[in-house]
Amino acid sequence: MGLQKSRVPDTLRIVNTNEAVKTRKDASIESSAPDGRATRWQTHRKVRRRQLLREARHAIHKIGPQASMEEIAAHSGTSKSVYYRYFTDKAGLSQALGEFLLASLEQKIVEAAANGSSPADTVHRMIDAYLVMVQRSPSIHEFVTSHAGLGWARLDGDEAPTSSLGLFADHVAHLLLASLRNVAQESGELSLPDDVSLDYWARAVVGMVQSVIEKWSRAYVKGEAPSREQTVDQLTQWILMPLKEHT
């Protein structure tokens, strides 16, 4: 019998295999970890977008709702192409401005609804919050509502209450209903109709307020509008008129 040869492990192949596995694991970890440069770039874009929106609001407030993209860019100290890069077109800028304004208005309306001491006070506070915003800059309000960017249509796949006037109206109607139910139950001042009728009433209220404030805004620019206080008082009376009062 011949001597058996001792079998020596192929250490070089083992080392190479282990290194290859380690390299693949490291690559997987790196690919799953956030790219620092990409994160910084995204942050930069968000900051720059907010800055451009702020500059656009100033430009529209000064120039008027007819301001062109070129005029807005010139007032902002940049080029029109920069605005197109961030907002695509005028409708996109209008949409972005509208979402910003609706988010701000939503917060004020929520606060107003929470602080109402009676049905009339609740409605009065909610309308006044909207009218104050419009009064501060009728030009921005008209720019946002007159362009295609922010309309009553609901965008496919987007259910955020600030993404369209239609969704915002539904949201405000819900806030109004919830607040009135609570206040009416506590104060006993109003007898509310059935839920189905009340839902339609609330949506109609929001549409009426929107329509009246659009007309008021244009008259306000010409110096022909009634005072904000008179308008809010009148709207409050019209809104509560269909609801039955306890005698």
C-alpha cells in the first residue's frame, strides 16, 4: 500500500470566498443606507422651494393677481427657468401657493371651531378667520383661486385636505358639523336636522362662504366692499337661518 497524501485545506480559496461574501454584504449595507449627498440635495430643494414660494407671495401681493411668471421671477431676483424647474408652470405655482394658504387657514379654522362658545360664535369665528386671510392679500387669494392649479376637483390619489378646494371644503364642512353638534348640545340653542340633511347643509355653507368672499375680495380691492365685520355678521345670520331655534 502506498502512503496516503494528507489533504491540506485550500486556504487561499477560503479567504477569497469570505472576502467576496463580505464585499457583497458591505455593498448591500451601503445601498440600503441613505446617501448623504442625496439627502442634502433634497433638503436644499425643500428650503429653496419654500424660499421661492415666499418670494412669489411677495411679488403677487405687490404686482397683483395678473403677475406673470417672468414678473414673479424678476421680483424674486432669479430667472423664470428656476420657477419652472421647481413648479413646472404657473398652474403648479398656483397649486403650491394654494396648498400653503389652505394649510395655514386650516389651522386657524380648527382653532376658531374649538373656541366657539355658541353656534353663532363658532360660525362667526370660522368665517372671520377666512376673511382675515383674504383681507391681508386679496391679490394672492385671487391668484390662487383663478388659476387651474387649485380647483374644486379632487386630484387622483391625493386625499390631503389642502390639495384642492373641493377636499378642503369637505374638511371644513366636517369641522363645522362636529363643532356645531358639540356646541348645540351643550347650549341647547339650536335643534339640528337629521344627519343627511345636515351634511348637505354644511357643504352648501362652505360653498356659499367661498362664493361671497370671492365677490367681497374683488370689491375690497376697489374700495367698494362692506366692512369685514358687516360681512361676517351677515354670513353668520344666513348660515344659521335654516336651523330651528328653540323658543
